[in-house]
Amino acid sequence: MTLPLSRSLITLLLAAASFGSTAEEKVLNLYSARHYQTDEALYSGFTRQSGITVRRIEGKEDELIERIRNEGANSPADVLLTVDAARLAEAHEMGLFAAVRSPLLEARIPAHLRTSDWFSFSIRARVIIYARGAVNPDELRNYSDLANPRLKGKVCSRSGSHPYNLSLMASIIAHQGEAKAEEWARGVVANFARPPKGGDTDQIRAVAAGECAVALTNTYYLARMMRSDKPEDRKTIDRIAVVWPDQQGNGAHINVSGGGVVKTAPHRQAAVSFLEYLASDEAQRYFADGNNEWPVVAGVKVSNPALEALGKFKADSLPVGSLAMYRAKAQVIFDRTGYR
Ligand code: FE
């Protein structure tokens, strides 16, 4: 049995249903693949400043991109925030982002760290670590040294298929060409202490435990451990040393976390405001102090003892958008050389 609805009630219901998509609504739908608890401060900071509520959907990087693609024109996503330049470039190639012209973003974010539709908001570097006493530091200054036969049986690595290694490889291809890059990969594989496994933190622990002498890691994993109170983390950090690679050459390979406005964003204005907020001094400090990443905006004062201890470094100035160009080639080379 159904009850007849009065015309006015139907009108009311329709009005309520369409309210969800009016321009007045103070909501932002954020799809975020940043897996860091400390990001909470970013969202509450934005809400405090703008009055816009952030509705967050978290997921794995590739899942979120796939989800936006599947949702198509009906996607509620306003902003996609993720890590790794190659993934951001992939979203761009799929046409998921809307072009954004923002004088504020253009003024605050250096040109090599932004594109026409996605922007970097924080920087992480890929550094070499080694076990103190196990390696002569004079023989370990550059990424190329990881392929030196002197390190035979001493190198630990995570999978070559992981975006962090693919992006590093992409930068090597960009600077030195495919042939040299392949030679390098072959040399590193010949030096493996064990087949690639685990994440960056696992490589740090393996070096400290003596399973290998040398590895690569993103700086924020290192910094997180440097700031940890756990006795086992303290021991790990005491046993290792950090090398800023390629300081006389192209500089250390950097990767970014960043995002863009989704093409079909129901709240486009709020989405642009959110990106602009992420480039504010306050948000830039959250990236640095919360997740141990470097700000992209010059001159932002951070107070992070681990970042201070890591010190100043020369960063590779390769435009982040170009890393994606060589990503497929990087994978082919890793496959061919057995860097799995
Ligand atoms: Fe990570």
C-alpha cells in the first residue's frame, strides 16, 4: 500500500535532493591517497579558514584514479591528492584534471614543480643510506656508485616496480639516456644482497641489522624514524649514515606529493581554494612538521629537528611533469635487468 504524496511535499523533497549540488554548499569532496595520519591538520586548517567541510575518501593511489575514471561525469570528487609525480602525470594523461589558472599557485610554487593542471605541495628526496663502518663513505657519493662492483652483495632494495624507484630510474634515463640507465640497473642488480622486498622502512632496518650495507630510501621514512622515541628505532638510526647523492652533479632525485582539481568537480571554486590553501605558509608547515616533507614554497619557516639534521641539499631541478615521460621505459629496463 502506498500513500499519495501531496504536490507540495514532492516539491519539498525535490528541493532537498537538489540541495546537495547547489553552489552554496560549503563542502569539498577530497580523494586522498596520502597515507599519513598527520594530514588531519591540513583539512581542519582549511575548514577553519574557509568554512568549507572536507569530506574525505581515502584509498590506494591507483584505486582512487580508477575510481574517478569509473565514476565518470557523476564523480563527486573535487580534488585528487596523491603521491608520486608519475602517478599525477598518469591522472593527467587520463584527462582527470581540469586546467587551473591561479596567480597565487603560480607565484608560490616554482615552475618545475607544477603543470597546467596539477601542482606539487611537498617534496621528498630519495637518498642513499649505509651502515656505519661497513662502507667507505668516499666511495658512496652518487646513485651511480650503487652499481659499483665494490658493493657486490651489499645492496638492499624495494621492488623496481614501485613508483619511487620508477621515478628515480626515469630521472636517470632523462639525464643519461637509456643505455647508461640500463647499465646502471644491471650493476645494482648484480650487487643485491637479496631479491628486492619490503618498503623503504624495511630497507633502513635491513641496513641497520647488517643484512646489507647500502640502500635507498625516501627522506620522510628516515626522518620519521629519527624523531621516534622507540629504543629500537634509536638503535637503527645510530647504526646508519645518510648520503645526499649527486651533489656535484644533477642533485638528489626528488619526488613530490601533489594534486589537482578533478575535471568534473561539483565544487570547483572550493577545490581551487583548497589547492591555494595547501600552498599557504600554514599548510606548508603542516607538510614539513607533520609528515617530514620539505615545503615547495620558498622561505616557509619549519621547525622539524629531523629535516634540520638532514641539512641543506642540492635537489634535481628536472621538471616533475617529465618524470612520467620515462616511466614506461624505466619499467622495461627494470624488467629486462631483473630489478623486480
Ligand atoms: Fe611513501
